[in-house]
Amino acid sequence: MVTGAESKVVLIDIAQLAVAKEFTGHTDYVVAVAFSYDSTKIATVGWDQTARIWDTQGQLLQTFTLPKNYPKAVAFDATGTHVFVSDNEGLLYSYNLENGEIKQLQGHDQMITHLVSLRKSEGLISTTQDGKVGFWDLKTNKLLSVFPAHQEPIMAVAVDATETTMLTGSGDHLMKIWDMATQQEKLPVLGHFQEITALAVSPDSRQFITASLDRTIRGWDLNSGAEIFQLPATMEVGAVAFSNDSSKIAVAEFSSILLYHAVTQQYLGRLEAHSNKIRWLAFTQDSQFLYSGGWDGNLCKWKVATGELVFNVQTSESFESALFLEPQNRILTGHWSGKLCIWNSQTGALIQTIEAHTLTIFTMTLSTDDEFLFTGSEDGLVKVWKISTFEKTNEFAVAGIKKFIHLIKSKSLVIATDRKLEIWSWPNGKKVQTIPMDSQPCALALTRKTQQILIGNVNGTLLLYFIK
């Protein structure tokens, strides 16, 4: 993998997740990089108005100076003999690497944001600031067709390996899937446009639901990414949950709980008992009962079929996180003061209070063998507890911790911090990897069957990571 930052180009060994080589030569920001198809050459363009060709050992092979304007995107052709560079005025330049010839190609009148080379058809795709997509024939250097794809600038584009399907993402909050042969849209995926406040994956790993400050609740197909349904929300949603049989959805709309059929979205009823924001929902394994709790400090148990309130326990204070341990008949609540409280899930009786942290416990999760509990707090500490005794076995400091989730088949934690995901080994408390993010993560969920992590961000985007 090759990346550009400031005036340096960095070649990264993906297998080792280490810097393999640094290339220096540009005198201003490097804005785009590309590999040739045979992976022997690298093209870079920078705000120093140059395009540079390198081998993978960092040897500079050729330098081209743009006639005017600043470069924006770069791509090799299928043969590796030509490099194409776009600029901020909508011009496209062709550089012949064999004889040094430079040609200016006409076609767009707006800034070209991305270039994608097509190996099979020996063509090129260009996307623009005004939301258009262009297809070029590189044998003739002619723009074959242009069509409007979005209402806002195209911010991302990708083509599948068969070169039959194209994906585009735009500032209009849309991701679209296109049939490249017909240039017709296959499948639009409308995303949230404000912070995602809650998400949950169905136990059968077929779908997931998200809630956002844009006042919508959306259901998605986990395999295709297609939006299945959309429900309105009149107030902020603080938690969502699937029943264990994947047949029902519970939505905590501020202090009320709304129940829906997961397949038909039929409204099943409203549960009322809380007086402040609900931050936690959990169904029992048989899907017959539902637990809820949050900022009013109430811990409630409901009979799902009838809406009957089984118990309503007033805890000592507001809590932000909770965990249901059904085999042990226990509920754990993490409070704003840093206290960890243990409750009997059948009766609602308080069993034990632990001074676990000094500030709010944001999140809790279990190890895959259910033997260890992990708590993450605003005090910047992650603590490990043995479930059988609730004795602390380890702790480590994580700057800017927000939420985390345990990775299955691994002794690792994914911890969401300030605009980063961090991978930690919990037995020794060592950070293994840091993954920068464009936006702040604010909601996480794990698909236990398909080993994927869903991340909802403050800008409304959803990310799906595969666990290896």
C-alpha cells in the first residue's frame, strides 16, 4: 500500500503493517498516488505542480511538470506506459512514459475529483466536483460519455474486479451502485446525515438497525448494504435492540420504548416507565422479557407479549452502560460516578456495589468465554474483572476512550478513541495497532456469526470491518 502525506510518499508493507520505504522529492503536499497494474511503478502528484514516477525501491524515474493549476488525481493506464493526471480546473493530462510526450485532453469543465483506470477495456473513469461521471477511451483519448450521478461533488469511487459494477459516494449523502455497461443505477444506499446514536445487529447476522440525530431509524441488509426500511423518530434514540429470535426490534426513543416486528415493521406497542433518556436495552434468550435502563437511574423488566412492567428498581444514580448475564441471573450497571452495580435479574435486588472507576463507565463487554468482564471509563482506564469473583485482574490506560468491543476468537479489544480505532491485547494491556478515522466513532456493534464490526460515526457514516 502506498500513501501520501505532506511532501513525503510512504510505501507500507500490509502484511507487516510497517513502513517499507519513504520516498522524498516533492516540495509540497502529495495529493494522490497510484500503482501501475504490474505493481512495478508508482505515480505521485503534489501541490508542487509535478507528477513523479518511482520504482518500488524509491528510485525516482521521471518527473513531469504540470503546465498550470494544481493536480487532483492520478492513474496509470492498463499497459503502464501512460499516466493520467487531472487538475483543479477540469483538465486531464496524458503523460507518455516512453517518449515524454504530454497531451491535454478536453471533456470536463469542473474539477476532476477521481480517476480510475480500467484494465479490461483500456478505459478511464473520471468523476467531478459537480457530480458527473465520465468514461474515456484511452486508445483515442476521447471522452465517450458523461452522465450526472449525484447532486453534490463525488467524494469516492470504486470499480469491482470484473469491471461491471461501479460505486460512487457523494456529498449528497448517497452511495450509489451502477451497472457500467448501461450506466444505469443498480442500487441506491441512502445513509444518515447526522450522528448515529445507536446500532444493533440481529442475532442471525442478516440485518442491522441504526438510529441517528436525523430523526430516522433505518434497517439494513448486512450482506448487500441495502436499506430495508426506514422509520421516523420523533425524539432522540438512545438505544436499539433485536430480540434473540430476530423477530422484534426495541427502540428507546428518549424515555419511551417502541416495539416493532423486525420483518414487517408493524408497530407492536409502547412501554412507558422511564423519566429520562434510556441508554440500554436487552432481551432475554427466550425473547419473552426485555430489560431497560438509563439516565433516570431506573432498571426495568418488561414482559414483551403484554407490555407488563415486571419490576422497576431505582438504582442509586444514572447509568450509561449495562450488561445482562443471563446464565448467572445478573445485570451489571455502569454509573456516572464510576460505580459498578450487580443486580439479580429475576428480582431486581442489589447484590453488590464496586468502586470500579473514578468517572463515568462508558461501556462494558465480556470475553468470548464469558469468564472476564471489561469496563471502559471516562477516567481513561480499561479494567479487566474475573466474573466469578469480580476481582480486578488487570488495567491499562487508553487516552480518549469512548467505546470498545471484544473481538471474537481473539484476546484483543477494539477501542474507539478520539477519531481512532485502537487494537489492544487485553492479557498484557499492550496496544497492537492504531487505525486513524475520518470521523469520531460513536456507536459500535459486533456480528458474532460473520465476524464483522459495525461502526457508526458522528457524521452519519457507517463502516464495516472484517475480523481476521
